[in-house]
Amino acid sequence: MKIIACYSNKGGVGKTATSVNLAYALAQGGRRVLLCDLDPQGASGFYFRVKPSKKLTEARFFEDVARFTKAIRGSDFDNLDILPANMTFRDFDVFLARMRNSRSRLKKALKAVKGDYDVILLDCPPNISTLSENVFRASDAIVVPVIPTTLSQRTFEQLKEFFREHDLPVKKLHGFFSMAQGVKSLHGDTMDEMRREHGKRLLKSAIPFTSDVERMGVHRAPVMVSAPSSTASTAYGALHDELVARVFGK
Amino acid sequence: MTPEDLPLYLLPEAGPEGLTDAVSGGMVAALSWQEGAAPFLVRDTFDQELRTSGRMLIATEGRSELLQPGGAPLCQAGGTAARFVADFPEGPVKAALSDLSPLRCLLPVGAGALRRGTLALLDDEQKTQARAVLLELDATDGGRATVLQLQGLRGYDKALARLRRMIEAAGGSALDDDALYSQLFPGLDAYSPKPVVPLDRYTEAFDAASDIIAAYLPVARANEAGVIADDDTEFLHDYRIALRKIRSVLSLFKDVYEPELTAELKTRFSALMVPTGRLRDLDVYLLERDAFYGMVPDSLHAGLDRMFALFAEERKEAQKALSGHLRSAGYRKEITALIKLFDKRKKLAQGKRADLPAYDFACKLIWKRYRKICAIAEGIDAGTPDHEVHELRIHCKKLRYLMEFFTPLFPAGPFKRLIKPLKKLQDNLGLFNDYSVQQESLQEFLGRLEGGTPGNLQVAQSVGALVLVLHERQLAERARVVDSFAAFNSDETRQTFRDLFHGGKE
């Protein structure tokens, strides 16, 4: 099982759109996926029309395995389940550690309901302090959308710095250009510069800025479902393939 | 997540259309069909192993799908043209078919067009909370049936229960009986190679005998087409068993018919058997091919290759001859005449024990046969000549037939307890006989081989080695007979025989 976190320390960069489409693409590829909506401002659950779970309080959530498995909701798509938002995730790293431990009660409970996952995808809140750095530690990969602007360039550098300071392997970071606009020369220049500077820490795939992605809120479905032949969908497909090759190996 | 395995439902003939009207708990049911229909073919073995086990094998669009009670349908690529289960590519369907007889081929049951659909229960945000996958089968010369599989989504148990209630309220029934076949292929006859003939204690012996014969004649007839088409070797096997059962009724049910009639019928049924013998022998050789190769060292395999090539060639001829015979006017006339004879029964002259009640008759016959077996078996030791062992085998076989014919007249439990050890004894005696018959016929085959033909010396060497091994095996089986009989004829067995067939007396 692999844990992939989708994270950005800057809002409005297409992080949730990435989580939603990546989760969908992974499930379509035959992997059993649990998408955890950890971002209270995010809306990955909203895009799958899953209502937030109100009954769960954090304390009981982690004490009670049955409650956890009950909180998971099946999406409309095969192999893809959602853990809806509306909880505080202070001890989320404890949860992840339990998911890793095949003998934990949590893992056994999931296996019992045929709910063992190949991938846990985390749609993380945009603030490192809210989400413990331990989540980074627990993850196999951290996918970071970067808008090719000077400001985003700086935040990506800050993130790398944070990793170094906290003794986290920088190799886990997989940045990619999001909302990229080919016509803007600034975008082009920034992308060239960042690729030179960060090398392998940036994926080759880039997600273009398109209205199809923006309309996801209207369709309430991954763009790969509502506009499967759009350039955005093709780009998410390529991003998925590249990431799978990196995380799962060829 | 992967939908939980839930039972399949068969919808009433109206299909799922009415279900969408039912709105419940703020949810809407939405029905959608995929574009277009695909041709499908349903196949089964001739003795309907799939049908009788509640399963349906569907070939469509290059895939094999297996509907089964109490679980999700299985699906795998390929296998649509596989004649035998062994010919399927590896996959979940092949694995699930492993209980079918490896000797039986899959034959078309019916064809038609299918389409797939989905019935979804949506909430106020258009989120699917429960779903059912639909398979609508429209048979070309038959009826229409819609099979539905519930698929739960994790965390929406209530919606699933609601959808289930909706489907059950609309007349959906769990797919666990013959309803799908009878709805889809209403003209499909049930077939069993072992028809159950209803008897009671007071059925007259004449009627019992005639009923059994009348039940087995159609079994023989039903297998003719498969023998002619050479679909698989079981057709001929079952054809012969049916005729053999009839012949055993004629010889075992003494004095039910007039002696002259009995003799005449025996001759006529024997005549039906004669043309089938050689083909069956060759079938057995070819089916046992691997076992024969295992009996001799590799160096002698070349001779076996040649021998089996000769057998295969001869089989081709024998099959052609038999299928010609079965299609001949003479054969058809004879078999229809026999069917008519046992159907009308006016021309069946009754013998002196014709009106004996079946129960008394059965007790007498079974007890007598059992006593005979004991008498022979008690005299058997290491020095007893083979022909006496053969005789024991034949009496055991007759006892078994008698017991099978009269099964409905006796309590099931004790009866089963007798059949089981009897079967074991028969297995032993059967192998003893097979090894002996095979030696004889291989030697006969050797006698027919032309010495001058190149390669035949090799064949002769291999056959010689085979005969040697068969002889050894026969001796080993022979050595087991005394023990097998002792195991069969325990104190308990003896008491049960006395209780059931001789009023508890010695």
C-alpha cells in the first residue's frame, strides 16, 4: 500500500482538482483507492457528491475502528472510496501508521469488509502547522501543484527548505506545473527556470489552465468524467502515469 | 470500493421499467441502458450440469460469464469456443467450472441478444447510494429475462436495503432455481441419464419392469444425436448404460414376461448393443491414454504412439459405422417399435409372477442374489480360479442394479449404508476385470498386427510390456478381493440385508 499526499502551502493552485482526478485515474487503473478529504476548505468530497459526515468526533474516531470504517463512503466509481471531511485530523499520522501496520485492528477491520486499499490519497490542508509533519513522514510521495509564477516558485523552495530542516527526504516531493498558461511568457520563463533548478523534483507533466477544470464544481465530477477528451483530462492521465511509474515502479 | 457480493435476482417478465416509478425516502431510481445489444450464447453439458446446479454460462463478445446463485457473476476473457472445460484459458470462470465432468463437452442451449443496464438509487445531490447492474437476455426462439445484481456502496447500507426491498416488492426473486432457464428457454426439456421411476410397494412387478424399461428407452434415444455428431464419448457411454439397464431388467425380473417374450426381447436389445462395443472399447483406450503411457518406460513410448495412432484411425471408422447404423432405417424402425411396445404394453405377454407386488418381488430377488454372492465369496481364497471371481463381479453388479431399481421401496438411510460398501467391493472387482479384459484385447490386437510392417515390432514390444504391467495389476486387485468382501459383508451389513429383505430372518 502506498500513501500519496497532495499538498500545497499556497491556496488556489488546483490541489483539490488534482486529488480528485488523480484518485479517479488511480481507481480506473485498477487500484483500490481511499481518498481522504483532510482539507476543511477543500472540496474533494463535494466533487464526488459525498455529504460530509457530521457524527464523527475526532476522539472517538481514532478509538473506534468500526466508526472509522463506517465513515468511509463509496463513490459512484469502482475502486474509489472517500473519507469525507469535517473532522479535525490532529492525530492523522497515527491513523496512517495504523494503515501501514498489517496487524493493526484498523487494517484487519478493513480487510474484513474487503476494504483494503492499494493507495491512500490525502487531500491535505494548505498549512503545514495544521497537519503534522508526521503525515509527510508517513507518505510515500507528496504531490505538489505549482503555478508557474514567481510567488509559487518561492513557496516550492520554502517547502523544500522545510523538508531539509525537518530531516524529511526531499526525494518524496513531486512537484508539477498546475494552471499553466502557454501564452504567458512569464509562465514559460518560470517553468524553464524551475526545471533547471529543481530537476527531477518536478514531473514532466503539466496541467493546463482550462475552463473544463473550473467547471468541475458545476458537474460535481472529475474532469476526466465530465470532459474525458479535454486537454485537461489528457494532462491528468499523463500526470497519473508518470506518478505511478515513480511511486509503484514500472 | 469493490461491491459487496450479493445474490442475483431474476426480475419478473415486465423487467425493471416499473421500478423507476417507485420513489422512496427522498431518493429517485434512475434506469439507464447501454447503447446497442450484443449476441450471446448459453451453453451447458448434455446432462445439464450447469442448469441443475443453478448456474448459467454465457458467451458474449469474446468473454465467458458465469451467473451463479448467491454471488456476483464471474467473468473472463475467452473460452467462448472452448468445447471442454479444459480448453478454457485460465481464469475465474474456468476455475468455477472445475466441478463439471471433464469428459462432457459444452453444447449450445440457446442464443439471443443481451444488453446491460444500471438501476441507481440517487439522493438529492444526484449521488448514487445503491446500484443494481442489469443483464437483459432476449432469447431468439424463447423468452426474455432480466437478471439483476445488487451492488452496495460502502457507507450506504440503508440505501442498499431500500433498493433490495424495492426489487423484492417488484417481484424480483433470488436466482437459485430453474426459473431463469424456464423463462428464457421455455422449450428446453429436462434430461437425466438416471431417470427416477416412481414405484410403490404394491406396484405390480410387470408394471415396475415395464416402467423402468419405458423410462430408459428415451435416455438411449436422447443420446443418439450426440453419438452421431461425435460430440463427446459420454453419449455412447450413457446410450450403452441405458440399454444395459433394460437388459438387466429383462434378465433380473424373472417371470414378469412370458419366457418366449423375455428371450425375444433379450435378443433384440442385445442386437442393439452389438454395434456399439468396438467404439466404446476404443474410446476407453484413448481416454486412458495417459495411464498407459505411465505404465511403461519412456523408451517404449514410441510403440505406444503408433498403437494409439492405429486406435485413433480405427475409432474414426468405428464411429462412422455406428453413426451410419444409428441413422439407418432398420435401426429407427426397431427402436420405435420397442418404444411403442413398452408404451402400449398390450403386446407384452405377462409371465407367472407379473402381478406380484413390487416390494415382495424386490425382497425375493435381492435376498436371493445376496445369498448367492455370499456363497461364492465364502469359497474364494488365493487358489480360486479367475472365472469364479468374474462370477462374483457379475452377481454384485446384478445386486447393485436390483437395489437401484427398487430404491424408492426401501428406507433411504439403511439402503445407502449397504450401497456404499457394495460400491467399494465393485470398484475392486471392476478393476480386476478391466485389467483382465485389457490384456485379452491387447493380445488380440497383437494377433492382428502384421509382422512385416515397419514399426510394428516396436508396437509389439510396447504392448508386451503393457500386458505384463496389466497382469501384475490384475494380480494385485485379485489379492484384495477377499479383504474387500470381508469389509463389505460386515455383521452390520448382514443384519441390514436380513432386516430389509428377509424379514430379519437368517
